[in-house]
Amino acid sequence: MMKKALFIILAILPMVMKAQLAVGEWKVYPVFANNVTRMLDTSEKVYYISEGNLFSYDKNTDESYSYSVVNKLNENEIHNIYYNKENKYLLVAYKSGNIDLLYDNGKVINMPEIKDAVLGTEKTINDVCFYENRIYVATDFGLVIFDDQKHHVIESGIYNQKITSIEVYADNILISIDWKMYISSVDTKHNTINSFANLYALRADDMKVINNKIVLITNYGNYTILRIGDLD
């Protein structure tokens, strides 16, 4: 499915998109390029970033859509995108640390708490994962957890350390700092880095939960399978 969607997207890149707009509104005629740096396949759409701009391809209608501050977005400088399959929204992370949630029903929610925080460090968002109506955000300064129903921060930890990867697995938060892996229960308060225990035997630059029993860990191109029993 992903290869098919990619083929279709590349085939329509030279096309100019048009949209019906009310009198007085802007018309956007984006110029596409082949530099697709990020792609997410969902049940109805394929979202992708090309030349730093966000687009989507609708599988049912064969229509493409360009996102910008003119229509949906609150900023233009997109850093990365993530999709929540359960609650059906695309999380758009901007270079400033700002966040937009683009719901499948067209609703857009802005969550600027990271951007607006008064900090002496960078606010770059490095990774995001979703778990039981929570959004876990790994940043250059530490951890931020959002409630995606009430759309506000419920917990944060300023560690002054860069978290490069984050996953929630078997009711535990796994994070990576300087390729070292740390673990903490989701029920623990995460105000300080001391709330996490160091998994000395494991190192990672990226993690991906495969299912509720397996997480794939990568480290310089090497792969390790972590199973739920390994945490006992």
C-alpha cells in the first residue's frame, strides 16, 4: 500500500493544485519537488513533507491538498509529523516547538505550550508517541506530556538533556539520551531525570513499538528486539 501511494504521489507532483476559495481569500499554487522527506500512511490519506511543506493525498478521491497558514496551519516551518491512529489526528511539530493537531474531521487544535515556555535551551521536538489519550513529546530539554482530549500539558520534566527517541511500551516510558536507554512507569511523576532507571545493557538511537509485546531498538544500524518479559 505504501509503495502504491508513493508512486501515485510522485506521479502527481508536477501538477498544480486548485481549490475553491471564497472571494477575497488567497489562492495557493504550490510548486512540488521530489524531495519527500517524511511520509505517513493512514486509512484514508497519505501525508507527506516535500521541501519543508505539508501535503496530503486522499486515497478515495485521488485529490491532493496543500497545507499552509492560509488554510489549516499555524506556522510554516514544519519539523516533523506524527499520526495517532486511535484518535485520528496528525500531529504537526514545528521548528519553534509549536504543535498543531489536524483531525481527520477537519478540526485543528493548536498547542503552543512548548513554544511559549520560557527556557534557556532549544525547544526542538525530536520524537513523539501516543498512548491512552496522552501525547509523549521528546525534546532537546526533556519530556512533555499532553492530554489530547483537553489539549493541555499535564506533566513536564526539564532535564537539560536531549531526548532523541521515546516510546511507551507495556505501561512503561522508554527514552533514549546519548544512546543510553532509560525506563519509567507511566504512573510515575517525571519531574526529574531521576524518575527514570538506566537500562545499562541497551543502547538506542531510535525505537519503534511493533505491538504490545515487542519493541524494535536500533543502534547505529544494529537491531535489537525487546520483549515484554525482558523488563521483568
